[in-house]
Amino acid sequence: MLQRIQSLYLLIAAVCSGVLFSTTHLFVFDGVTVDVIDSPVYLILFLGSALLSIISIFLFKSRQTQFVLGRLNIILNFILLGLFVFRLLSLPGGPANPEKGIGLLIPIFSIVLLVLANKAIKKDETLVKSVDRLR
């Protein structure tokens, strides 16, 4: 069913990954703004995360698959966060000078939302298994 709380969490995670990435800056260094769209790797990872969230919403009949896709999406967001931190640390000024943009926080928000969605999916799965035991 689409009206479950995990669907809302997954939708917000998809919006975080899919829409906000195009309007955010990763960081600003000496007046040069580094955007997500400047690098195709970030673009592919953000869109992949959004696509996994959308696919996960519509797989509500298969909770196990939905759970696995959520875990895969969490791993993808951790990779994205690691790439952001690596790029920030590899700048000539290091992490002390650049101004951080909201782009560094998007994977963190997505990870939190995906963990909440997986927790709700697991709760539904245990509820269904407990009802099946009564039959």
C-alpha cells in the first residue's frame, strides 16, 4: 500500500536526492563554486539514489525486496558522502578554508530517511509474520 509511512520516507529521500542536488553547491573555494552537476559521477550517484527510492516505493508488495533496495540505497549514499568528503579534503585549502554548501548534508538526510523507512518496513514484515503464525 502506498499510504504507509515508509512510502513517505522514501518519497522525501527521493526528493532530497533527485531535486535538491541540482540547486545546491557542494562547497565554495576562493570564489569558485563547485556544483554537483560539474561532475558526472555525482550526478549519476544522486540520480541512482533517487531512482532506487522511487522503485522502492512501488515495490510495496514485496517487502523483502523493498528492504534490500533500501539497504543498497544507504550504501550508495555512504559512497556519495565519502566522495564528498574526499573531494573536500583534496582541495588545496583543505577543510579549513572552503565554505561548505548544503550538498554535503543531502546524503546524510537521505541516509536518515532510508534508515527510518527500513525500520518501518521491518516492522511491517514482523507484523505480517506474526499474523501468519496465527493462521
